Amino acid sequence: MAQIVIRNLRKEFGDFVAVRESDFTIEDGEFFMLLGPSGCGKTTTLRMIAGLELPTSGQILLDGKDVAQVPASARDIAFVFQMFALYPHMNVRRNISYPLVSQGMPRAEVRRRVGEAAGILGIEDILDRPVGGLSSGDRQRVALGRAIVREPKAFLMDEPLGALDAEFRERMAEELRALHDRMGATTVYVTHDQLEAMQMGDKIVVMNRGVVEQWGTPQDIYDFPATMFVADFIGSPPMNFLRFDEQVRAGSRTVRLSGVEVPVPQTREATSGARAALGVRPEHVRLSDDGAYRGDVIAVEYLGTTQIVTLDTPNGDLKARIASSDPVKVGERVGLSFVTQTLSLFDAETGRALALERESVRGREVRETTHG
Amino acid sequence: MSGYSITEASPRQKWIAGLLVAGYTIVTLVPLFWIVATGFKSPSDAIAYPPKVIFTPTLEGYVNLFTTRTRMNPDQLEALGPPQTWYDGIVRQYDMVISGPSRFGERFLNSVIIGFGSTFLSIFLGTLAAYAFSRFKVPLKDDLLFFILSTRMMPPIAVAIPIFLMFRTLGLSDTHLGMILLYTAVNISLAVWLLKGFIDEIPREYEEAALIDGYSRFQAFYKVVLPQAATGIASTAIFCLIFSWNEYAFAVLLTSGTAQTAPPFIPTIIGIGKDWPAVAAGTTLFLIPVMVFTILLRKHLLRGITFGAVRK
């Protein structure tokens, strides 16, 4: 198992820059998510780690050794493809044993290792079946089997759940996570599904247009998004932005939203221009009649235990997640307040978050994350 | 309500379709049947008018095809004693004796060497080229592919004279190598285009999986791509073989002895006394290899081996 360090990694396809100078570190044994919208460079990054694409510049350190220009076959890394890519002309057993055969491993040993991998995945009974007739879940397990049988330095997975039916995805996600915890293998996992990333990952890298926007634990990324893109991409519904045209100075404790002073964590830096945005998660909006900042309820979505209330405020639409027991009616005008310590402030010109003094969120020690 | 739907034909439509298929089958098979039948007729039955559909079969045509014969006068025949073998017996009816084997065997072997040789070479080169065109960034790829295709845009026989002169200069006239190269040159464009289509269909992930599994690019090619291209290779091979096997014009022009193939040879049999049964026998035998080859590869033609292995 291995630590993977990505340093200054860049990939160009002709004139198109797929990945720009990226840096992040995947610790040994971590379940690491590469998250972003399609075309953001996450798959290219994964393929560079695998050796299926060679980077234009930069380093990929696998256990301290730069493998950026080493061919895939020499990296000792396993890859699980979205489409599984099981060899169609071989049965399950031969598919799983294929990477071992390439190493010239004795047959008895191959048999033992394949049996072991099949045992872990619970697919002993289908070992002699052709891959053509398998269900998508079994194909997924065979693809995983082919990956784990080698005991590689790391597992790379390119949206492995993307080809599964929705109902099955949940179960496979749990299986994958359980498998990872059991084997303790460094895993790099590409997904465009923020929920999947939050649910499964130890750490997440959020990429956009070839740029690493932020990397850190799911909680860090959720609570302290480094950019407006990350804030908008993570969470459902995403973070609200209340935009206002006023320069925020370093050291201020309030911002002025349409004439109303809203308390914020003390700022440590100023915005570059006169455009800023206050970021507030829907669950951190409180509806209270005494709030000076007010909005009109324009829609209510009932979700069982909670409801999503859409409000029209002087600074744009705002979604609030509140208990469904709270009575709200469309057309009502309500006062709003925000949980101060959870607020984020963004420079709307650069899209970057301002560093803030925070006491604590969720009882954790506060760390400012300004990666990326 | 009627018992049939848009997707299923009515019994009447099925009958009509069946009759059309049966009619077409008869039209295409009658000449074949006639050739095979003529091969077993006596020379007089073969040219009888009205044509004889029912006749006494004889192997005369096949005996004549494989042998050369000399006419003898009755005294000489007397001196030879009774015929030693059944085929001796057949030729004795015409006051002849077998003087040796004919050239048909050699010509047939030439056809096999040249036909299968050029098919193999076309497929070998075609697969490699198609793979490269399909997978790698080749400069001017589209132009090159068009250029390859353009070699088929005129009838090959239009360049017969230049090729004849070239072959003479290079010493390739009437050689196996010359004919193999010529047929390969004609077939390769077809092979590249057909195979590129088949290889394009094979997802790259398979090769990438093999690369990750520790195989080199070439190993990935022949262990993973080739087995899956088998269907395409088989059908391409059949097309190439049918062309080079049946090719007549260049064979007449460029071969006369050592490398002569069966197609230019078979008609020359007629010269020896309008021997239609021998010609038909030669044609019948000539049909067999392509038929066997096609039947052997039929399994590959019909089977889609990538079915279900990749979700699309």
C-alpha cells in the first residue's frame, strides 16, 4: 500500500489544458475522492495516476518514487473501469487471474489467490461462468476481484458505480467502503456525485476546469468551502449566496445586507473589489419573526422530516431547510437569521472565500482551509 | 381484431416472403447444381439437346480432369492387355490409355498457395494498420485512409498493362510471390477499412485493463484485441479469399506456367475435345475450398462475442 503525492501535475491535449498544475496528497490507506462536474479533469488525473495518460509536466510520487513517465504495466496499480472492461472472451476465473498470469505466478498460487479474492467478494459460485451473462452487480464484483487479487499499491476507480441501477448503487457503495476498510488499501475514486463523495470518502478533491479548487475532509469541504464553486457544488440544495455590493474590510464582524447588519465571523482579509457574497447553508437559516432581514416565501417543498423553503430576499433567492413541523405558507413575509459561526464570505470577483476567525463548528477545532 | 401486429408479419406475408426466398434460392442454385451435375455426365450427355436432367453418372469427367491420355489403335490396345484400374477402364472405352497426370493438381495447389497466402498477408497487414488507425494519433489519418480506399476506385484491370510491365521488370511474372503481392495490394484497402470498423467497436478499456494488469501494448493487442476482433477478421478473410481465389483477369495476364492458378487453367481443358464434364469437374472441385472456409468461419460471422461484456 502506498502514499500518492501529486505535484504540479499538468496535462495538455493539443491546445486544450485538461489539468492545470494540480497538487494534493493521498495518504496511505485513504479512501480518496476526485470530485467534479464532467470535463473538470478528474478522470484525466486518475488516468495519469494509473499511467494510461502521461502528464505533460509534473510529478506523481508513488511511495516517494516519481512514476509520472513510467508505463502503466510497471506501476503495480489496479484500475476499476466504469464499464468494468471484463475480458469478454474469458470466464470469471480467468478474468480475475489475468493480472497474476502476467506476472508469471505459479498456477497453484494463482488458484489460491483467486479463491481468496472470490471469497472476500462472495463470488465463489460464479467463478466458472462466462462474464457475458452476469448481472451488473456481479460484473462489478468481478472487476473488483481482478483489482484486489494482485494486492496492488493502490486502487483507482473511475465512477465504478456509474453503470449500476440507482437501487443497487447504494448497496455497492457500502460494499466498496466495507471492502476498503477491510483491506486498508489506498483508493482513489472518481465521481461526479457529491453525495457519493461525501458518503464514502476520507478526503475529497474538488476539481473544476482542470483546477483543484479544494481538497480536504468531507466536513472541511462542506463547512468551509474555499471557493464559490465548491460551495455551490457540494450540498443539496447547495449553499445560498446572498450577493451584495460593498467592500468587506479585514477585521469586520458584520456585513450590511440591504441595510441590515448581519453578524459574521470576524474577517481576516478584505475583498479585492466591491462585490461580495455571504454564503449560508440552507440548514443554517432560521425563520424568526424578530429577524430584521426579511424575505417572502415563494415555494415550499415537503421532504418528510424537513422542508425546503424558497425565499425571495433583497439579495437573491434563498433556500432554507427547516423542520416540517414549522408552519410556513407561500406568500408569507418572514424574518431571517443565520447561524453566525457557520457563515462563509466570498469575494464575488475572484470567487474565493475570505479567511474568517471561527470559534467552532460542530464542536470541532476550527481549522481554516485555504488549500487549492 | 386481427391476430397479427406491426412487428409480426401476417401468415400471408410470411408465405409471400417464403416464396420469394425459395425462388431466389432456386435461381442462384440451379447453375451450381448444373455444374456439379455436368461433372458426372458423359461428354455426349453433357452436350445433349434437350438437356438431360436424368442421366447415368460417370466419373469420366474427373478422370479426364486429372489425367492426360493418348489415343491408340486396337492392336496396340490388345497388346496392353485388360485395363489395370477402374480409371483405365473408363478411358479404354474411347480407345485411349492414360499417359500421365494432368496439370490440374499443380494449378489447384497454386490457387491454394496464392489465395490463402494473399488472404493471410492482407489480414495480417490490414489488422495492424487498422489497429494503428483506430487507436493512435496518426498524422493525416483521414487523408491516409482515403488514399487507401482510393486504390479501389478504379477497376484493377485498368492498370493491367503497367502492372504487367512492372512485374516483368521485377521478375515477378508467373511467380507465387508476385501473385500474392498483387492480390494483397488489391485486398488490403478492403481489409483496412473493414477491420478498422470492427476494431473501433472494441472499447479501449479492454486494452487499458490489460495494460494495467501488467501487459505490454503488443500483448494487450494480441491477447485482448485480437480475440475480440475475431468476428471481423473472419468475415474480412472470407471477402479477401473469395476475391483472390476467383480472380481471373490478372491470373490470365501474369501467369502461364509455374504460378498459374486454377481459374485460367480450367477453361484450357475445353481445348481437348470439348470436354465439358472435365471442365465442370474442375469447377466443382474449385468451389469446395471457399465453401469449406466460409462454413468453418460461419460460427465467427454469426457470433457477437462482445455481447453483454460491456454495458453500453
